[in-house]
Amino acid sequence: MAESWHGNYDTGSQSDDSYRFERLHIEPIYDSFFCPLTKQVMRDPVTLENGQTFEREAIENWFRECRESGRSLQCPLTLKDLKSTDLKPSIALRNTIEEWSARNEAAQLDMARKSLNLSSSEGDMLLALEYVQQICKKSRSNKHIARNAGLLPMIIDMMKSTSRRVRCKSLDTLRIVVEDDSENKEILADGDTVRSIVKFLSREQSKEREEAVSLLYELSKSEALCEKIGSIPGAILMLVGMTSSKSDNILTVEKAGKTLENLEKCENNVLQMAENGRLQPLLTQILEGPPETKLSMSNFLGDLVLDNDIKVLVAKSLGSSLINIMRSGNMQSREAALKALNQISSCEASAKVLIEAGILPSLVKDLFTVGPHQLPMRLKEVAATILANIVISDCDFDSILVGPDDQTLVSEDIVHNLLHLISNTGPAISCKLLQVLVGLTSSPSTVLSVVSAIKSSGAIISLVQFIEAPQKELRVASIKLLQNLSPNLGQELADALRGTVGQLGSLIKVISENISITDEQAAAIGLLAELPERDLGLARQMLDEGAFQLVFSRVVKIRQGGAKGGRFVTPFLEGLVRVLARVTLVLADEQAAVALCRELNVAALFIELLQSNGLDNVQMSSAAALENLSEESKNLTRFPELPIPGVCGSIFPCFGKQPTINGLCRLHRGMCSLRESFCLLEGQAVDKLVALLDHTNEKVVEAALAALSTLLDDGVDLEQGVLVLCEAEGVRPILDVLLEKRTENLRRRAVWVVERLLRSDEIAYEVSGDPNVSTALVDAFQHGDYRTRQIAERALKHVDRLPNFSGVFPNVG
């Protein structure tokens, strides 16, 4: 009689589901329907010669086992031998079973319909879904029956259940119902069903994601549904993410990948995949697709934002093809290729790949070609941008051929053509081509060739004029280029800037902008710092335009923590200090410079900057500036006015004794101060300079030693200068500098200072017992330049290593 499926449902015991559902009948079932071997309702009943009926597959297996085991062929029920293994189809029984099954399944489907609603218990819903699965697995025709019975909307509704088990089961059931059934897939394509399925991809429960991916994979086999899936926001993004997931199981990851492969049938999906990091389908379409597809995909690639690893991949996959399109394609195709190449060239590694693929000759040709086949200006701008991207890479551009006459990018005629274009095209192209020259002048191997070409072209004035360009990017490119050129074209640039046009004022204006420090400001101050230091005309113009006051205020602001600019702060500060130090070079010639240094008390700032640990260039420039300031101290110290002796004093010397004046500088024998006469002793700078003698950067050591040497110079009290260094414990560090012999300049400077120290009998006596110092002086005497050997000779006489009557070198002051 009829049975009910009400009761507990255990998803963990589905190994015998099919058998259980065979036993779950609405109409009575007859024993003759069951196969004696399988105990299940027969689908293809056959009869033996003795009249016994079995499932065909089951009895065939029985006969095979008998043969394989060597037993005689027997009936499995009677165990009697059979003469024949002929099987006679039991057509009447099969028809009866099929009719019964159809009636029974229809009744069971009706029962399932009653349980497929959200108000049913979890067990009933699960059992109903399981039944639908089983019946659809039996035959494809049953899927039509399920569709005609209106079960699909009910199963879809089960995805809204509060039970996770029901939701997972509904997804799995839908997968079975739509498998290889286009009509059922069309039903799912209507409405928001696919959107609901996609939402499961974002669920935390991995089981729901797994079932959703399996269902989407099945749906993606339909081209119409491919477009539908791809149109749902986030669908492709989540699928792409799952293909690289470490948390999902391997089968789910593979299903996500296969789903994406199916979705590639739709062009819009390919574009979405590319946007979300799955680029290979796009690359394949560009390489293998029809012309229209190649064009649209190349254009899309040009608009994509790619990370550097992807750029390298694209360059390797497509570089040669895109370059070929540049050379021979129609204008529309060339434009698409240029856009794509622009996108992938902005990374050093991908730029190198493009260089190897031969992009440079094509770019140069596109830039310089005039006539009917020339690129329009908007595309020349793209070509110039690509070239600017490429020259940043660390390649040997003076050996890569770009023209028919073995020219390279730094050949004179190529640079001349670039300069011509810079002067005769719009700001956008000029900016990019200036950036090309910036890249070429950033490399020691190519800068001299570019400098030579610029000199021969007479383009310095025109390049300097771009400093006043209203377009910031153009202005920045020109300043950076001039900064790169300044070590080799310093005087020419200084002459150009000293003109009346106002470019120097424009540079100062850039530096003065009170904003976060930019690359433009760092380049502008770097350019000024590289100009010839002792150009008096330039210094006077900078004094007149208030440049040094501005630089001083910017340094103070940075020291006070009032400037922001990230990676540009350090080069900006280094440039500021170098420029400010320029004013100390013209003190002897320009009284206005002395007045300015007094007004701003620049000596105090430079002494403070000596302690800028980690900023070697700042410390070196500050020490050099203090050397210049200290050199002027002996000229700026103020000597007190002594009273004129009276009549008695002139007649009787005992009455003419001069009064003692307190507070005079020990070194300069006058009235000194840090602000007024820049005296290092008064500014307590000696200890800080001595500390720098132990610096790891020999240029910092050399600058510090040069500043200390002013304490021993002619025009100061040498004995007191030696005493000052002794009090600062500076003698030993100075001797160590001599012993280390780090550079020839350092040795030359150290020999000079040591000779001055050894003029003190006490120090000479102590040093004479140190064989290392004597050896160092002997080495300098034997191997130094002419001036160093002269001074070393005198030093050796002080320590009695050479007789005083020795005259290898004539006496010098």
C-alpha cells in the first residue's frame, strides 16, 4: 500500500538513496516487478529458458562471473544448469512496470510539490528535493515532466530557505534538473534566478559556494546564459578570485576556471575578465580573433590599468604582434596598437621586453616621418609617451640601433630631430620628448652624447625658456632636463639664466611655493645647486631677487618639521643647503653677501646642520660653508681702538703702558662673534666639526677637515689654534685621517693640517714617538703631488725625520 516519506532525513546516508526511493511508492507494487538479484524494480526485464525473469544487466553479470570462475552456467534462483544463455525480453512486464512507474512517479511528484514550500519542515524539503534529483537522474524525459509539473520555480524558491542544508540541496537539484536540458536552462535565465545563484559565490560557507559554482558551470554551457551570467555585477570578479583561492577545495577552483572558460564565448565577459586580472582570454583574442575583435580588444587593452607583472606578461605575449601592427596596419589599427603599447611600456621590465622586440626603430620612424603616411599629432603624442616610458629603463641606448644609418637614440642627428620637434610641436608632445631627453641624460653612458648634440644645436636658450611654461608637466620636464645637463653645461646654463628674460625668477618662484614639496621643487633647487659656485654675476642676481632669504626660510621650516613631501624632502633640503652655501663663496667680493649672512645668522644654521645625521650631502655642504665663513673671520673681526699715549707717555715709556682689554678672540685677537664675524670658536662649532672626522663618507670628512684648517691658517694665532684643537680633542682624529689615506684629497689636506700642528714643539715631541705618523708623512713625501711633498718635508723636519738643512724643495709659505 501507499507509503509516506514523512520522517527524519539524514543527508549522511545517501549511498542507498536510489533503493530507498524505489521502495517509496504511492501505488501497490508487485513482487514480480523486482529483480531477484538486485532487489530493485526492473527497467529491462529478460526471461531465461526456465522461465525465471531478471534485470538484463544483473543476469549478464551473473553469467560472466560463472565463466570467469569456471563454474557451469546455472540459474541463480534454481541453481540448475542451463543449456543456453539466451535472454528473451519480457516486453509485457516491462510495459506494465513502465506504466506503473509513470503513475507512481506522477503521484510522488505531486507529493514533492506539496513539500516544496518554505513553510514545510527541513526534513520534508530535503526529502522532496532528493526525490526530484533521483527521478531526473533516471531519464531525460523526467526532466521534462518536472518542468511541466511546475517544479522548477519551487526548487528556485528553496534557495531562500533559512536552512543552509536546504539551500545547498536546492542548488544541487537545479544543477541536475538543467543538466543537458536547454529548455530548463531557459527557465533559469528568466528573472533574477541567475543573480540569486551568483550571490552564493560570496557566502562564507564553502559548501554553498561549491554548489553555486557547479550550477553556474552547467548553466555556462549555454551561450545565452553566458551573457546573462557576465551581466551580473561581481559574477566574473568572484569567479576569477576563486580560481586563485587557497581556501576553496581544488575541485571548486577547477570548476570556477572551467566556468570562466565557457564564459569566454561572450566578448563582454572577456573584457570583464581582463579588468579583473584574467588577461589571457583577451590576449588570445588579440592574437587569434577576427580583425574587428583584434581592434576592439587592443583598444580595450590600452585603457586597462595593469600591474607591473601583468605588463611584462602582455609584453612577452603581444609585444611583437603590436609592433608589427604599428609598422603595417591601417591608421585605426595603428592607433589601437599604440594605445596598448603605451599601457604596457610604463614598467622597466616590460619596456626591456619591447626593446628586444624591436620597438625603438618603429617609434623613431613614427615620430620623425612627415608626409601622407605620417601619424596625426594625437598619435605622435602617444608614440612620444611610449618612448619616454622606454628610455627610463636601464638599457645601453648608445648601442641600440634605431635608424637606417646605424643611428642610436643619442646620435647627433636623432637628438637634433628631437630638439626640433620639441620646439615646433604642441606642449603635450614637447613635454613627452623632454622626458625622453631626461631619461637619456639620467644615464652616465649617454649623457655626454646628448650634451654634445645640444651644444652643437645651440638649443640651450630654447630649453631654458620652457622653465616659464604654464603647463606644470612641461615645466617639470624642462627643469629636470636642465638639472641633468647642469654638471656638464653649468656655465652655459648660468649665462642663460642670468639674462633679463626672467627664468631665474621663475625657478625661485617654483622653490617659494608653500605647498608639500614636489618633484618640481626638488629639481629646481637641484638645478640651481649644480650651477657654477663662483659665478659672481649669478650670485649678485640671486641676492637682488631675494633667493638666499627664501632658501634660508625653507631650510628653517624643514628643520622645524613644517614641510611635507615624502621622498622629495631629502633632495630638496640637500639642494637648499648647497644653494645657501653659495652665498659664502662671494663674501670677499660682495659686501651685500656679508650683510645678508649677518642678518640671517647663517653660520648658526650651518653649525646646526652639521648634526643632520644620515644626510651626508647636507653635512658636507654645511662644513664647506663654515670653511668659507671662517676664512672671512680674520677680515671681519673688530679690533679695539686703543687710546693715544699722552705727552708723559711719549717721554716716559713707563707711563705709556697700553691697558689690557678683556673679551678678545684668542684666534683672531679682536672682538669676534658668530653672527658678526662668523667665528667658529665663538659659535662652538669646533667640537661638532671634530666629530665629523670619524664619518664614513670621506667627502664629509674632507669638508670638516677643511673647515678646521681655518683655525690654523695664516692670519690667525697659530699657537691658540693648536690649543683650541687640543681642547676639542681633535689632534688624534686629524692624525687618524692622515694614517687612513682614504683619498688623495684627504691626504693632501691632512698633511697640511698636521704640518701646522707640528709647529707646536709639544705636539711635535709627542708625534715623533709615533712611527705610524712618521711613516705616513714619509709616504706623502715620496708619493704625494709637488705641493704635498713640500709640506710633508717640513712636517718631517718638525719631528726630526729630516735634517733642517735639507732642501729637497724650496721653502714655501
